[in-house]
Amino acid sequence: MIRDSDFFVSPEYAYNRLSSIARRHKYKYIRLSGGEPTIGWRHLISLLDLVENSDFIFILETNGILIGALRERARFLARYSRVHVRVSIKACNEEWFAKLTLAEPKAFNYQLMAVNNLLDYGIDFHIALFMSYGNNTCWQGLLERLINIAGQEIVNMLEPEYLVLYPNVKKRLQLYEKILGIKPRVVFEPKRR
């Protein structure tokens, strides 16, 4: 089940809602955002089963940690022809990863292992780099690590991702800065409609 405001929904409900929005706007891609979909693996697989029998491409947005830690998840995803994986790497190295996520530094490497696993199983993917923190030297080091894993062509599969200061993000960021004493180097204000 996934959460929809104040309640959880079935894979069928999620698919019907996503596909309804996509059809109305003539989109060919659907995705769930916010949270880590690979944690609810059975829910995700049920949703992918529904997408597989549709005209849509599902964008699986993930931090990659479970796909890196559990190689069989990449092997399982290879069964699906209508999935594109967007691996969002949250920092430029283990130190920044630990600061930003409060997770063990070694977990950073699972994101890199996910890239390797996705490549090994021929899964369509690209990498988003959360570049609001860290410095150019750190990011260059990550780029070199990615090239060592995937070759020079990985450079064409990178998407920069930055912090957008939505009202709820601003509140959390102020608390984050106060507790951890770190500030983002690049942020953007949300687009006004």
C-alpha cells in the first residue's frame, strides 16, 4: 500500500489514479515521487505488473540503496520492459552522504553498486546527482568513480538535481542547518504559476 494524503492505497488504486492523470494530460510516463518505493517491494512489483500491460513507461525514482544491497532486485526489475530507473545519488561521497541522510557512510556505496547492478542486467536508467551540497572536488571524485563503474558514456546519463525551497522544505532546512551546521551551496525557489 502507498500513502495518499491520510490513507494507504492499493497498487491498483495507485495505477488507476496515475494512469487517469496521464491520459488526461496525454503523458506517456507515470511515476510515484516522495519516499522510497523499493522499501515496499511487493507493492512496487504489483504496480509494475499493471504498468507492464499498459502503454505507459513507469519511472522508478529511487536512491538505489536496496537495488545495490540486494542484487536480486535488479535481476527482478530486468523482467519489465516498461520501467525506467532514476537513481538519485544523494551526495558526492560517503562523508556528505552521512551528513545529509544521517545513515551509515558505507551505505553510500550501495548507490554506486545499484548503478553496477542496473548495468549488469541491462535495465534502462539514468542518474540524478543531488548537487546542493559538497564542492567541485568532491563531485569530480564521484564522477571519476562512476566512470570507473560504467565507462565514459555514463556522463551522458547524469541529471543535476538541486534543493527547491518549497515552504515545507524551508522549515526543515532551517532545523537541519541549526542541528548539523551545514548549508546548501545551491538552492532554487519554486516556480510561481
